[in-house]
Amino acid sequence: MSQKRKAVALISGGLDSMLASRAVMEQGIHVEGINFFTGFCVEGHTHAIRNKETDKPKRNNALWVAEQLGIKLHIIDIIEEYKQVLLNPRHGYGANMNPCLDCKIFMVNKARQWMMEQGFDFIITGEVIGQRPMSQRKQTMPIIAAESGADDLLLRPLCARNLPLTLPEREGWVDRDRLFDFSGRSRKPQMELAKQYGFADYAQPAGGCCFLTDESYSKKLVDLWQARGERDYDLDDVMLLKVGRHIRPRPHFKLIVAREDGEARFMSGYKKDFISMNCASHRGPLVLIDGKADEDDLLLAGRILARYGQGREVEQVEVTIRDRQGVERNIVVTPLPADQLPEDWFV
Amino acid sequence: MSAEILNARRLLCPLPVIRTQDKVKTLQIGDVLTVECTDPGVIQDIPAWCRINGHKVLETRTDNGEYIIVLEVGDQEAVREWKPAFPQ
């Protein structure tokens, strides 16, 4: 009896990697999934911080896909290593701060390392030629295979028939004729295949699966680097850029203003890391102060905070300022009128 | 058999799952791990991770705004002897 071959599939949680895995599993290959967490991944839970979106399923789509396929999933934390990809992408950025091509090369390389350590035979991705403008083009497919070191161990089942033969096909581990020739941006072939496989429910993230493709998020990241004078970040930075309204009235500090209770709850976990403020005399949002704020800055921050509370129309609002040790004091401020809150303070 | 506690507070999914996964790798079959979290998403995700990786969820509960999941480590290699969820 021939040896049972094993493949590791890059599982994003979207439909394509789900279909690609299933297509190879159909041919008797043992598949396990791998999912990389960069910190910038768009997950249901990040959105679920905000109360208004709690009607969306609070699930991790990669785990959900693995469960639908009946495969193991290995989730790998690459937050630290990913910094080099984001800060110095050899192939540059896309429309925003998204280094998609370098990201794909990096992930396939990590999957290759995992494959070798675990004694697996080849790698699967859900890539489709022409599906994405930066990383999934005819010209970039061989670049990913070569620069990741995966070479002909990288199989893209959904468009394999448009690409040169890979080792799993040459060796007969998989039958090329049972793979696909999808290309272009149309999702119809994938939806048809999903129907054929009986997948009725699957994630279809409109803006991709990474915050770095988001214009607003990218602006906040660049603003953070400019304010600090260095291009660096940690996980807390990445998380806090996902929540709240970011207002920078002065170059050396900004306010992160919770937009509702879910965000306030999440931001409360950071009270030991930032000066925090909230309205004492009226209902109002939690605010974190990022940067070095002196007394005048805190007064201005208090006025901005009051603008977002229920006391915005009154003469005076009492605001509590809490230092990192939890020591509180109150100040009285006049809420900042809307016409004194310039548009360019909003990051 | 040991009983251990993992503090995954303030982490957003999938980090509590990753920390659980990494901790479980250091444990033995039958050991019990209690994971303490603040992200409500773990109520879905850690049990899902347990199901696909052969571990048993003993208890999930909320406690003063925190989400606690108690699991028993299963035989991870047995899961590798995988049976597909659909006919081939």
C-alpha cells in the first residue's frame, strides 16, 4: 500500500483555502491546517468589542473552517517576526500599509518550515491567479514559490491547471485532472464548488482579512510612528489602533475615545498603561491618553472628552483624571464646542 | 495528573487560543487546564479548538465579567489518525 501523503494548508478562514483543502482531501491526502496570527488579522472578536456588531457570529473563522473540514488547525503567533515584513517589505506596499506579497512569501516560508519539522510532504494555499491585485497575479505566483523556498512543494489546487506541474502532481500524489483552473476576480467558480461540496456557510470578508489593507487603520499606524519618531510597534499598539476614536490635538499626545460600552470595557484593561479620563458629573466615554501630556494638555483632553459626553451642552463638566497607579483627581472643564474641534485632529 | 491555570486576560482571540494551545503542548493526557479570559469570543473558540484537537471541555462559565474554560488534555496524536468528515 502506498504511503499516505500529508499536506499542510494555509487556512485563512475564507472560502478559497477551505475549498483548496477539501479538493486535496478528496484525493485521500491527510491535511492539517496552519493559521498565522500577525496581530493585524481581522477577526470577528475584534469587531465584537463593539456592542453594535454583536449580531455577527463571534467565531474564529479559521477554527470554524478546520472544524467543517474535520482537520487539525495549528495557530501560530508570528507577531514579533512579522514586524520585519511590515517594516521592510522587499516588494513594497499595496494601496495602504499592506505588504501583501512579502506577507504571502513569509507565510509560505513559515509553512515550509513547519512542514519539514512535522514530516509533511507539501503545502496547499487557496490562491487563485488574478484574485488579488498585489499578491495573487500570474507574475507573483512563481515569486512566492521561489522566495519562500517552497518551490514545487507549493500546490494551489484552485488554479493548479494554469500553473506548472508541482511535485505532488508529478509524483502522482494528487491527480492534476481533479484540480482546478480558476482565474480572475470572479467568485462564481468558488461559489459553485462550495455548493458542490455542500458548504452553505462561509466567511466572505469584504475588505480581505488584514487591517493593513484598511485606509483608516493604516493612517493611524503611520500617525503612531510619526508621533513616536520611530517605525516600531507592539501588540498593544496594534490592538488599540482597532478601537476608539483617535484624536491628536498636539503632536506629542492623542486621545483614544471609546465609542461605546464594549470598547470602554476593552480599554479599561489598559488603565495601568495610560493616563485615563472619564466624565464624573455626566455620562461619557472612557478616554486613554497616549503620549506625554502636561497639565494644559490634560485640560484640553478633558474638554474634548466632555464634548463626547452627555454634558456637552452644559457650562461645566467634572472630569476624573486617573494616573497609571490609579490615583484619581477631578478637574472642571468647559466642553469644547464642535467648531473648535478641527477635522485634522482626527486620525 | 496536574491541574494548571492559564491567565489569558486582556488578550483578544485568537491569542487566548494560541496561549492555550502552547500551554497544552507542555501538559500530559488527563491534565486539567483552567483558562481565564476577558474576551467573550473564547466561549466559542476554545471549545472549537478543543473539538478539532481531541481535548475535552469540562466546564465553561462566566465569572464577574471573565470567561473561564476548564479543559482536560486529550490524546493529540490520536486525532492525527484522522477520519474525514465526508465520504471519499
